[in-house]
Amino acid sequence: MKNDLVTKLNPIKNVVFDLGGVLIAWKPDEIIAGVFDDSDLQTLIKREIFQHPDWLEIDKGHLEEIDAIQRFHDRTGVPLTKLEELLQFVKESLTPIPESIELLEELAAQGFNLYCLSNIPVCRFAHIQPLHKFWHHFKGIIISGEIKMLKPDREIFEHLLSEFQLQASATVFVDDIPINVEGAKEAGLHAVLFRDADDCRRQLRAIFGNHQIST
């Protein structure tokens, strides 16, 4: 008999997924290597673009990509055309992780209310949204670039709960970044650190099972 994740006794009804690194592939090193061959240049790009605070400003909707490209050029000396190519390749690399989509569909079939909460700029989300078919599983989607808030700040989790009238104690958040998981917990949500779909499934079963025992 199939071991469902949800039972009538389970008080957790809402599962909130991150996108990049959870449902959608996010591999910065591979992205950089796909555009730049030189190892020293790859290190520079990683440090001065992907790990620079400007990247978070893009996610937060405070910095437009066109302006960011100029900043990247000023810091690295890389031609603007190559930086434009890099950011386009970022968008093209955001493809679904099949095992994660299977887990999403499994949860949907079992009656969970599914939501999405992602640090992603509007332009990048607008690129991937029409390309994939799993969005209908979500009862609500929040992206940082639209609301000008960013994980792991408490305000974005409070916005999630308020926007969709969710109880923190009835909601579990799934993310691949430890600090985001901690931010969710500090806001009162249950939270799972995503490593892969199978491990996530096991962690969710443990959470649901523990609550079944406590009731």
C-alpha cells in the first residue's frame, strides 16, 4: 500500500517551496563555466557578480538587470556583451528538477495546499513562467522582485502568511539555503533544508509523523 505523506490526523496543510535549487536547477558554477573558459575569470565572475551584494539587490527588485550589467562591467572589465550573454544563460539554465516536480505532484495529489516563495527578480521569473507546466499546483506564488522583500528576512515570511491567510504552525517551508530555513523557523514555520527530493520526502514524512504522534 502506498505510504502517503498526509493523513487525516496531520495538522500541517500547507507546503511552501523555494524555486532555485529546489524545484528549478540552480548551478552557478556550471552557468559561469558555460560562458567563460578561463578559470581565473570564472573565479572573478563568481566573486564579483554571483556572490556580490548586487545579486541580492537584483533579486529584491532594487536593481534592474540593465543597470547591474553596467556595474558588473565596471567591477570586472568584462565586455557588456559577454555579461548580457551570462545573464541570458542564467535564465536558460533554470530548468525543472524532475524528481522535485514529482514530489510536488505527489503532495498536490494528497491534498496539500502548495505555495511558492522565491528570491528571484521579475524578469527572470517572467522568462521561466510560460515555459513550465507545474505552476497550476500552487495556490499562491510570491517572488521577491515583486514585493521588494528578500529571504531570510522575517518580513517576507510574515507577508506570505498574511497574504494567503496561513497559520505558521500549519505550514512547512522547503529551501536549499540554511539561512532561509532558519529564517522560516524564526517566523514560526516548520522548515526543511532541501538536499534532494528523496531526502526532502523523508524529512516531510518525519515532520508529519511527529505531529501525528503528538495528536
